[in-house]
Amino acid sequence: MKHNILDSFIRLCFPPCCIVCGNALAASEECLCMQCLQELPKIRNMFPDAAQEIEKRFWGKLPIEKAASYFHYAKGSNFDKILFEIKYHGRKEAGKVMGRHAAHNLLPDGFFEGIDLVIPVPLHPARLKQRGYNQSEWIARGISEVTQIPVNTDAVYRIGNNSTQTKKSAWERLEAVQGIFAVRNEEDLEGKHILLVDDVLTTGATLLSCASEIIKAKGTRISMLTLAAV
């Protein structure tokens, strides 16, 4: 009881704010206010066939079951603040909240049916130590809370710490991430349908590099989900 009173007092004096517009959040809101959540440029609302819009980025590169992204990322838009806050300002809890929103958005389409395991794209240990957390893991945990599909953060690890991808061409990005992931024990993944999760989809080079190692496990199937897509 005392804890609830204290929380209410803190919220009254220091109300949490929407990470997009900066307005104070209502008690029922988390990270995003209802207005910004409604205005979020969701992929499924922007394209007649949203699933194919994301999946076609992987056509001819790697056999995947399905792929999706929650919202459209445009540099300089109000909504790019979401990824910036999650990735660079320590707002890991916002990653989990957005992961839940993404999962709720895709549930009606049956996107998660048949998936056995959620694996977030891992960070290199040096980058993880610097940042303190893996933003993709927090997004994955939000997805897991809604779907009840377990998250595995141990099966795949990163052995190469590539430099920032921002100013690289599509070909340079693909070259930079070749061979930077490895699987600890392929037997743990055999026969499973795995959902690979990352924060943002640009060229898909990182996801493809990670998935190409996972799919070496016998009978493994891969699907992709990112919080945002360019």
C-alpha cells in the first residue's frame, strides 16, 4: 500500500513523458501517449500487402518463412526518437513496451503461429558492455510477454564487432557483417522455427548474416521481425 502511494506521489511530481511528443503520460500509458501511438506510421497501414513488403527484401537471399516490421522509420521524423531513445539514451524499458505493441499488432494476422523460439540479434560483448544492454533483447522480451514464446539469448553470439553501418552502401553493409555471428550448439536449435528479432531493418544485411548461421542447424526455419523498417 505504501509502495503504491509513493509511486503515485512520484508520478504526480515527476510525470513520465511520451518519448515522441514529450507530453505527460496518463496512468494507463507507457512510453508513448495514445495520440502518438495512433499516429505511429505502422507498416501494415501503409502498404496493401504489408507482409510481402518486408519479405521481398529477403527474396533470393535466404529462405525465410515470413518477415514483418512494426512501423516505418524515417530519419528526422518525430518517430525516429523511439529508436534513438531505446538504443542510445538507456530507455531499454521502452524497447520492451514497443515489443509488446508490435506483438499485439501482428497477433490478429497469425504471424506468431508455429514459432518455437525468439532470438534477438546479439551485440558484440564490447558493444554490450559499453551500452549496458542489448536493445533487440528488450524488444524480444516484450514480444515474448505477449506471445508466451520463450526468448533465447545464449544460442547465438557475435564474434565480430563491425563499425557503424550508417554511411555504408548496401554492398558495404553486407561485406561488413559476413562471418560475425556463430551458433554455440546447433543441436539446441534443430527442428525449431526461430523468430529472429532486431531493432531496425535497413538493407537486412545483419539479419541475413545472423540467420545464415542459424539455418545451418538441421531442420531449422527462420522468420524475421524488426521494430522498424526504413
